[in-house]
Amino acid sequence: MKTISILTILLFQFSNLFAQCTGSEPVVFLGNDTTLCPGQSLTLHAPNGYDNYLWSNSSTQQSITVSSPGTYTLTSTLTSVGPNLVVNGNFNAGATGFISDYVPGTGGTWGLLSNPGQYAISTSPHNVHNNFYVCGDHTTGTGNMFIANGSDIPNTVVWSQTINVIPNTNYNFSTWATSVENTTNPAILQFFVNNIQIGNVFSPSLMGCDWSQFSNVWNSGSSTSAVITIKNQNIDGAGNDFALDDIEFTSSCVNTDAIVVSIDTTIVNAGPDLSFCSNVPEYLVGTSNNSTALLGWNTGVMADSIIPDTSGVYIFSTTTNSGCTFYDTAVVTIHPTPVAIMAANPSVGIVPLSVNFSNSSQNASNYAWDFGNGLNAISTDTSSVSSIYTEAGTFWVTLVASNAFCTDSVTLTIVVTDPVSLETPNVFTPNNDGKNDVYRFDMVNIIELDLKIVNRWGEVMYTTTDVSASWDGKDNKGNVVSDGLYFYTYTAKGLQNTSFKGQGFIQLIK
């Protein structure tokens, strides 16, 4: 293996140990923690002036757009803020400054690197193997490079160097690699610092002479030295041939920032749709899981609940402290309330009484009648109905008017009495014995009366229009009449304005 004096390395690195962030780098600030509305997104920008960007979602772009809650962290890296601490990283000094488990080429059928596990320092792969391509180095196209015929032994060290470092300092390790011919089986390179792998496994392009870069930041922690090692884990002898150039290990400036993105989880609920009758109002009651939200309705009412007075869509909403507007709707259908209206003709009468009921109800399509006499009727229009009352009494008649949703009712009374009559006894004895001293007329349902009593010669003894009339046996002058036969005549009118008349005789005995 080739070696270089440790003293030489220390002298080269001593003046470069203190290259770190200076504070003059662009400020990495993603902004204040932010709350997004549902469906909203936020674009996070890293500042210009850095070589590499790494976001916590693995993106390496300078900007990312997020719409999910979480903590988003940005690591912005200036890969080289000081000189390269690798000795002879461009191999222009030849095979010096590094150690390797590969051996210098021993020659063979195809040239100096005919055998696996060997290396050479040259300006072109074709110079050391007849089948390798003519490639320029990465830096100038004319300088040296490290050229390897891949080893078939796993974990073979390709290149290694030890560098003194400052504890708790960021360093960027990078190298350029290329396949030396077109291949489907490129090298599988791993990079280690102090025996710990950094970065991912790296393979150069499948195309020969196509340089690509590996780069990764390493923090020294408590270490004061870094043993940098490159290994090739491809042990297939065919196609596993590559070149390295411009190996660098430089102080790097790493600035980070994080932002917490939240999603406003406010929920508002306007409550269930309502369907009710106008005479039985109901409440719309809105709810929210946000106790600080100012809630209101599109009617202008700033409260949780309202009594809707018209049919339509009611919107319950809030705008939260984060500027998000949330809303929910409820559909209200207010049905017109029927107005039950009826009239009876007649409402008072004598047995048997036939009553006609008119129906002038509004906003209804079905009508249920209860006539109060044990009879009922159903109708679907406002046509009049009738019922006959065959017994005396007071009857409560109810009409229920309804539509598909609502009802209303009205009640009235029907008074039915016995037939009109006026009856008289034949004999009375006005002798002041307390028995049958007054002649009384038994009147039923009489509302008007004209009564006259005369003697056998036609002389008028007594007249009255009092429906509660009685005769005490005296004439209109107050004189007691004599015993004998007297005659009466009357005209009367009953409750239903029915006129009738009658006559009879009275036997007066003292």
C-alpha cells in the first residue's frame, strides 16, 4: 500500500482547521409557525446562496409546497467554506497522500490494469487498459485520476486518508466518479468516516466517461480526526471498473430552520334540516368544536341558535383566528298551518234538529268532523256537511283541518231542546189555603207570549205578555172574580221563531 507521512498531512491541514460558518451566510428562516385552512397549501422557500438543500421530507429542491400538518425542517449547506483538507485529492501529485488495499497495476494481456484489485494514476483509463475508454479527468480533462480495476474481494478499501478535524464542526466530503467503459454492472461505492457510513451507496453512471458526484455532510462531534475511507462492494470482475477524481473534505456551513405547519380543525354544524308547521316554530341550533370561534347565521344573528321564520337554506359559519372560514347549511321548510273555520246553522233548536255546517277553512286538504252526537265524517273539500240531533242536550262539534304536515281545529256547541209547548190545568182554587191558589201556565221553550182570559160573557179578566205568567184569580183591577168557568186564548213564539196559538177553559172554585 502507498503511504504518506502523517506529519506532512498535519502541516498541510493546520492552517485550515478553523474554516466554519462566519455569520455572513444568507439567513435560513422559514417563517413563523403557520396554521393552514383545510385544502390550503404553503410554499416554503430556502434562501439563495447555499450549495445544497435538504428538507425533512427528503426533497433537495430549494422550495417545497406542503399541505399536511407537521414540522418541516430545512438544512442548507455551503459545502466549502474553506480549502480542501484532502492531500492530493486531484492526484496530480501521483500515488501519494493516501492508503489503499488495491495494489499498483502489475500488467498483463490488456495493459497495466489487467487484473482485479489493482489501481493506477493516469490521465486516461485507456492508458492503463486496452478496453477502457479514453476519458479526461474531471477537473481539466488533462490531469491525473485514480483508475481502478474493481476488486473481487468484498470490503476492500479503495482509498483512505486521515484528516485532523475540529470537534463539533460540519465538514463536507465529496468525490467524482465515473465508469471507465459502458457497463451494466457499475461499481458499488460506500463512503465511511471513522468506520461509520455516510450518505447512501453510490454507483457511477452506466455510461463510460460520465462523471457524477457523491457529496455528504459529516459533523465531527467529539472527534479530533477523521479517517475517510472509500470501499467498493461490487465483487463482480466484469464491468466493475471505475475512476475517482477531485476527492475533497472541506469545512462546511450548515444552517437549519424548522416551521410547524398545522391544519385548522374547526368544525361547524348547522344541525339537522328542519320541517315544521308555521304555528309550531322550532330552533336551528349550531355547534362548533372551536370554543373561541365567533359563530353566526347568514340572517345576521350572531348566536348559536335561531328560530327560522321563512323556508330556505340557512348558513351557520365562523371565521377563525387563523383566517379560515368554515360553514355548514341546514334546509328549513316551513309548512303553512291550516286555519279551521266552520259555522253551524242553526246552532240552537228543538228535537229533532238538523244542522248544516259550513267549512271555510284555509290551507287544508283533509277535514275530519266530529258532530258530538256519536257521528263523524271525513271530507277532502270545503263542501258543507250536516247532521241531525235526535236528543235534547248540548253537543260539542269539532272540525280538524289538516294538510300533509300540519293540523288545526275548531269547536262550537249545538244546543238542542225539547219541542215548544204550553200546557194549563183545568181547575184552580184561589182560597188562600196555600194549595192551588195560583193558576200557572206550563210553558216550554216559549220566548214570546200574548195571553188573555175572559169570562163567559166575553169580558176580559186578565192579560199578560210575561212568558212566566200565572193568574191569581183577580181581574186587571185587582178584584177577586167569582166562581165559574173562564176561557183563555194565546199566541206564542218558540225558540226557532215558530209561531203558534191556542185556547182552553179554566174552572175557578173558591
